[in-house]
Amino acid sequence: MSGKIYLYPVWVRLWHGLNAILIILLILSGVSMQYTDPANPFIRFDIAVKMHNISGIILSVNYIVFILGTFMTPNGKYYKIAMKGLTQRLIKQFTYYTFGIFKHEKPPFPISKDSKFNPLQQFTYVGAMFVLVPIVIITGWALLYPELVLTKIMGGSGLKFNDFIHVIIGFFVSFFMFVHIYFCTIGATFISNFRSMVTGFHESH
Amino acid sequence: MIFQSTRMTWNIRVRFSLAFCILLMSAFAITAQNKPKEETKKFNENCLKCHGQSKYKYVNPESGAEVTKRMYLETIINRNEFYDSNHKTFKCTDCHSEDYDTFPHPGRLRMEAKYACIDCHGGDEAYAKFKFEQIETEFQASVHSTKHSDDFNCWMCHNPHTYKINARSEEKIKDIVAYDNAICLNCHADITKYQMLTDKVNPNILKTHAWLPNQALHFKNVRCIECHARTNDSILVAHNIQPKAKAVHRCVECHSTNSILMASLYKYKVQEGRSKAGFYNGVIMNEGYVIGANRNYYLGLISLIMFGCVITGILIHGSLRIIKRKK
């Protein structure tokens, strides 16, 4: 069966597009600052700092848009994880990605109007959007206003603790982005999921 | 066998006790050496009874009346600061003329030449490790010396009545920064003192550093000389203050694994060999975090391995999908 379902309203597509651009800018500037090399800078340090700060501020505003949109529109239902049988569903989806997909099996949790994400997607998206991104935003703002950070946390430097959390979580966000982009190629066609985020219509297998 | 073991333990105890006693005596000797003698303090009181406070009294020999006068601010010596300074063991007359014991002081003493650091510390083996000669050369090359000739001397920054060695201490870096920056701000944030040497208007430091991100954080955590002095590998504290145009403006000079802070602010701690396992420029981590300069080798390695695994996984999965699709 093949068909098109309208799954991505305009605000989701705009939010997602902006979020994608900002995350890419943040990763590039973040990596450039972390692995800065005075002789061969990937991005000049002061430019990277500005790029990172501005992108981070816009990302924070964009995150508020996401939160408002998610809780004020039906979009929120896609992020509600049913805990019952979660492990089995995750295993089933994982098994499909590791074996079933190569045997041309049908996806165990087909995309529908009521279920935009498969269990693995739902689990990782909730983790990324409600755990990783808020942490990276909070620690990022703390880096912008370091005087607000607790000077001591568990006997160690609060600033250092904050910075390491920001860098580590930032790494996991970039990790997520790579995997996310790859899994988007698993659609009706190689580019159908990317097209969906432009047209708003999900194309089924 | 048991006897031999007991004797060995006894020997170790005796040796340990002896070493401990020697250590303790040395510590006492060093402490005593660094404390001003009561005799010196008593002698200095002859001067400090007037110069140690904001006013002084004397009896006018003509009228016989007791007169109270305000002490000129520049000649007030704070006892606490002096006895906490590097020169705390000194008698006033070690540096000043003994003729000061008469009052009123003879007018010619106003012309008394003041000693510069090199006059006492130069060529002295006891101070060789401080490399005063090199500091002098560096200072002579600095804008402080070239722009102001002899008007600018060591005293401008290192008042011998109060100066306390700072960089070679185990104090908190932030305290060292605050102490050292106060030396610069003493003139650069005080128009009256600044204009003692120049007719120029003292620039507003906050405005001239407006380009610096997180300005307050930088001011609290690094010394002015980190950016304004040329580092010299052979001396601990750079004294060659550079013209404004040559000040460090590139963030990466500090924010990189090859951070200049390791050759300046953290030099003493680096020399002391303190390091944190796995961290680039680990000594900076004791009290702060400098983006780009503080990376953890192991975390970097783990992230690289994880990243490699993800890319490999994606490549294998993607290739298999393509192969299976063709079939």
C-alpha cells in the first residue's frame, strides 16, 4: 500500500528547518572552538564564538516555539510514550532495522495519522527534545552568563562541571543528528522523508 | 629473624624521627628568618610613630606648643602591609638615610636617590632565581620605560613598602590576578596618578576592552599582562609591556591547547609540575575552564571512537540496504 498522509503542519516544518540549520551551525562552531588550532582555524575563534552564541540564543527561542506548539496542538500526542510493553516494542523495531529491513519485511509499526513515530524514533526524539536539548540550552546560557553558575558543585568548580556537561551533551546531540539524518533515508525512497519535511506529506511504503 | 626485623624497624624509626626533627628545625629557622626581629620593629617605630598614621604631632621649639599636622598621603606607611611585604625584615634606614633620625628632617633628604630593585637584587646569587637582570632588560624594552624614560621605575608597580611576591605562591590564581591587576589599575584607573607621567587622557578600560566577550570574567580570571606583555621563557613574570597595537587580540592565543596562559599566568604551577591526568593544560583546570585550552584526551578519544562506530555502522547498514535492494 502506498499513499500520502499529511503529518507535518507548516509550523512543524518551519521549526524543524530552522532547528536543523541552527544545530548544524552549533555543531560546526562548537567543534571549531573545542578543537581550535591557531595556525589552521576551522572557523576563526571569535567568529565561532559569535556564531555559537547567536545560534544558541535563536535555538532557545525556537525550542520555546517547539514546546508551545507541542503542548498546545495535537502534535504533543506523538511524544507520549506508552510505558507498557515499551521494551518489547523497542526490541521489535530494533530487530527490524538490523535484520527485517534487509529481508524486505514490512515495518512493524507503520506510520499513520495517529502514530507519526515508530517506538525507537519516539524514544530517541523524546530523549533528544526533552532531555538533551534542554540540558544543552541551560548549560549554554550558563556559559553566556557564567556569573550565574554555582561556583562550587560537589567540591569542584561549578563552571568546569557546567562546561563539561555542555560539551558532552553537545556531543550526544551531534551524535543524534548523524543517526537521525541517516534514518531519514529509510523511507519510501531515499529522499522521501526529506521531501516530507518540505511538503508536509509523509509518503508510505 | 624476628630480632633482625625488630632492629630494622627500630632503625627506621630512629631515622624517621631524626629526619622529622631536622625538617621541623629547618621550618622554624626559615620562619624565624622571614619574620622581622622585635628589635627592628622597635627601631622602625621611631619612623612609623609619625609615618604609620594619617597625622603626626611635634612640639614647636619656638612656642613650646604641641602641633598636630596631617601626614602627606604618599609618605604614610601602613604597618600591617609593610610587615606582610617582601621587605618586612628591613629597617627603614636600610634604604633611607640615617639622617632621618633628626626632626625636622633636613631638606636635602628630599633629593635622596631611591634604590631601584636592581641596585640591591642585581648580581646577587641569593636572588639569582628571580633573574632581576633579565627583568631589568625586559622592563627597559617595555613601553613603560621607553615612553616615560627614567620617570617610570620599578616603584611605580612594586612599592617596596607593600609589595609582596605573588606569582611564585600557591595562592589561588584569582587572588594572584586580583593583586596583579590592582597594580596596573593603580595608575590606569586613576587619572591623577596616570597624569603624573603623561598629559594624555587615561582611556576608559571598560570601553577599550568592549570587544572582549565576557569582559568581567576575563578581568577576574586573567592578568592584564597576559595580553599586554610579551612572554619570556626564562623569567616567570613578563615585564616587557607592549604598545597597545601589539596586545593580544586573537582569542586562540589563550583558547587553544597551545595556550599562552601556560607560559604566563600558569607558568609557576606548570613548573611546579602539577597536572591533571588526561587534561590538556590541566593546571588551568584547578580554578577555571578555558574553552579550547582545556580538553580531556580520554574524552576526546572516546568521542572519536564512538563517532567512528556510528559512521562505520551507518556505512555498513547503508551498503547492505543498497546490496539487498539490488537483489
